[in-house]
Amino acid sequence: MSIIDSIASNRKYAYAFLIFLSAFFFIGIGHIHLFDWDEINFAESAREMIESGDYLRVQINYLPFWEKPPFFFWLQVASMKVFGIGDFAARLPNALFGLIYLLTFYTIGKRHFSAKFGLIWALVFFASLLPHLYFKSGIIDPVFNFFIFLSIYFMIRVLAKDGESIWKLALFAGIFSGLSVITKGPVGFLLLGLTFTVYVIVKRFRVFPSLLNILVFLAGMFLIIGCWISLEVYQNGFEIISQFIEYQIELFRTPVAGHEQPFYYHFIVVGLGCFPMSVFALPYLFRKREATALDFKTWMLVLFWVVLILFSITTTKIIHYSSMTYAPLSFIAALVIYRAFKGEFVIKKYISLIFLVIGLIVSAVMIVLPLLLSEKSWLLSKIDDPFVIGSIESSQAWTAIDSLGGFVFLIFLIASFVFLRKGKLGNMILMSAAGTGLTLLIILYTVMPKVDSMTQGPVISFYEEIAGEDCYIETYYKSYAPYFYARTTSGSEQSHNRAWLVEGEIDKPVYMITQISNLGLESYPEIKLIKVEGGFRFYRRDPIK
């Protein structure tokens, strides 16, 4: 009996093992600062809810922020109420959802396939780089994607008539769809609707929910969405809702500045970032005939391709937009490994070769990048950008120890490859999971603090120094960092007017931060340069007495 069989054979052992694994999601999540834009943006909205006492309206710099609904911020607010406003509390909801994901995959797999399959599914997901990394972040997508996945899961059971009270399953599907919408927006329902439509077309319209179940689904969804909209409109009017809808439409039509990428961008992100599950899923990604309980494989394939193609078509391409592919891709990979376990499928040599090659590439990047960054003089000779030059010059010293994570990943990769070639798949997936967990933990404590220091360290340190000071802060580049780390409070309407801050009759000091190449403030005699650090210039303007 393999180790996987031993753990899976006892439900208590399996749950305890997955809870133990989830500890990797929690350790060190407060060790480094939140990163601009998204992490700080969302944490700041939660902080401003607490500071203003307005838990319905999403704000940034105490102005209405219509880009996102409030649910994720409520989770962060709850975390901050318990653990205080900070980096740890902002990331804690996703770490908790990391545990929930593992337990959910195991439970669903156990219910419809076997306990062994459920455990493999959870392990494959845990062992993959981007899915694992996202649970250490403070972005919305892990929570958003979970609600979409559960909505689709219950819809699968509705169409398969898996249960005595199908209408309850339809209700759950609607409730989770509604939760996805109030977490990130209508794209939650869009992904469910597109997946359902494509699946029905693939099945040539032979399956379709009854009118009753459709109505129950809609009732569940609109119950959740309606509660939020009703409260928002009652308190703040319809303006924020209308702006929110306009923004969602514009996001699909117009690229966000700095996020224009080629069509194949998400294919690369998923292929490399979701290693190793992206490799093991390859044999089944294009394999049509593969019977599974509830036709689960077809559903997961449809969901995977709908998400990947949809976000490849959209003009705005951000790395986490394709993160909804992680759940279905992990299922496909787990199915391949599970079938191979049972002797129903043979993992071809080309899969082993791709596994090794991609793993070696990832290892090489982890090992070589810190070594390159340690060669400051060589790097500076290759770079012309003043901001990047300033950031490198002021960065902490990079040493060989920063490559440790890459070497650990390489060792576990080789061990996993050996087990894979010998057909010991249980040992292989355990080695992969251990390698990913330990590697990312090591990188979190060695590499990431230096990345943090190099990219945003000077400004965040400055904001933390002036936190609590009665002042205004203005940045000449897009950033949410001053609001969160300087703990800004609501000011006058004029405080949002840059011209007034630069030339008006201000009532308290103004700090202005620009990137090092921006010399525009040098021409104002009242604005004094405080210091130049990293890639930034720091200015101060005092009120005239």
C-alpha cells in the first residue's frame, strides 16, 4: 500500500494531513509588505471601511471606488478587526481559503470518485506554483474563483440529477454565483453562463435544467446580489452601481494601461506558472471520450477552455485573470495520475520529459536570477532607465543564499522525476508537493524581502515614518501605498486637487513623491526636495504662515 493509499484510507488522517499542508499558506504572510497595486488597493479599501465606519461603500482615498463589489473587503475587515490593520490580516482570508480549497477538492473527489482521487486532486493543486502562491497573497481572485467553482459544481449535479432534492442544488448554485458577483463583479455569472452554454452545445442540447430549477437558481443568485444592491442604492443612490457596471464593460473593451499583452499570454502563464499540474493534464486536455462520474471531466475541460480563451480575447491581460483555470486544470491532472495509479492509463515518456524540462527551467530561473542581481555593476551597465538604476543601486546585497530556494526546488524535482520514471506516482506527487511548499517558503524569507525593498522599500519606509502625521500626500505615479502605510485620513475636497496641493493655500504640510526621472517639481520654490532614495524623489511643501 502506497503512502497516498494509507492517508486516503482514513478520512480523519486525510483531513489532518491537508490541514497540516495548509500551514504553508499561513506561514510568513505578514513577513513582507503588500505590493502595489492590487494587494494594497484592496487592503486600503478594507482599512477605510473601518476608519470611516461605512461598511457598504467601497472607497479609495475616501472617494467612491466603483471597480469592485464589497464582499472580499468584508473578509479583510473581519480579519483586521481580529488581528489589527496590517499585511498579515490583509492576506489571511486567502490563506484560509487555501485550506478550504484543499478540503473541498478532497471532499468532492471522495464523494464522486474515491478518497484516493480526492487526496491526489488536493495534492496536485497544492504542488503547483501559481495556485499555491496565490493563497499567500491579498488579491480577490482565490475567493472569487472558489465561488464560481462551487456554483458550477452544484450546476453539474443539477444536470446530472445527483440527489433527491435537485432544487436545493440549483439554489446553492445560484447562491454561490451571487457570491461570486458581489466579490468581483458580473464576470462571475458570465463565466458560469458561458461554461453552461458551451457544455449544453457540446452535449447537443440533450441536457438542460427544468424551468423550476432555473427559477430557483435565479432566485438564489438575485437574493444575494439584490441584498447588496438594495443596501447600496438605499444608502448611496444608484450612481455607484451604474459606474460599476460601466467599468466592467470598459474593462473588456479597453486595455488597462500597462496590461496590453499578446493573445498567447495566458497560455504561457498557465503552462509555466501552473507547473507541474499543467504538464500532467496535457494527455487529457484534448481527449474527448473519457467517461467520469457526473460527466465531470467534460465540465472541467469546458470551464478550462472557456476561461483561457475568454481572457485571451479580452484586451486587458493581467496574470491572475486566468486563475479560474487552476481548479479545472488540477482536476484533469489529478484524473491522469489517478488513472495511471489504477493501471488504466500510461504516462508517456514525453510527459516525463516535459516535466523535467519545465522543472529545470523553473529551477534555473530561481537559481540564476539572484546571482544576476548580485552583480550590480554588470546590471547597471546594461540598463538605461533611471528608476530601475536607482532601485538597483539602493537594493540590499544579493548573495548565493538567495538561490537556496531554486536548489531545493531542483533537488525535489529530480527526486520527483525519478519516482515518475519508476512509476511510483504517490511518492512523485508527495515530493512535488513538498518541493513547492518548501521552495516558496524559502523564497518568501530570502528573495521576497529584497524584491520588496528594491521595488518599493524606500517609499513604504517613508510612509511608515510619517504615519499619523497631519499632512497631505501626493504621488506622481499610480500608487495606493501612501494611503495604507501612512494611514491617511479623510481630508477636505481640496486634498484631492493636485493643483491646490502644489500652488494653493494649503493648511498643513504636503509630501510629494515622484519617480527619480520626474523633475517637474524642481521649478516650484516653495517645494523642497527632502531626499532622493532608490528610484524616488521626496518633496515637502509647508503652509505659508
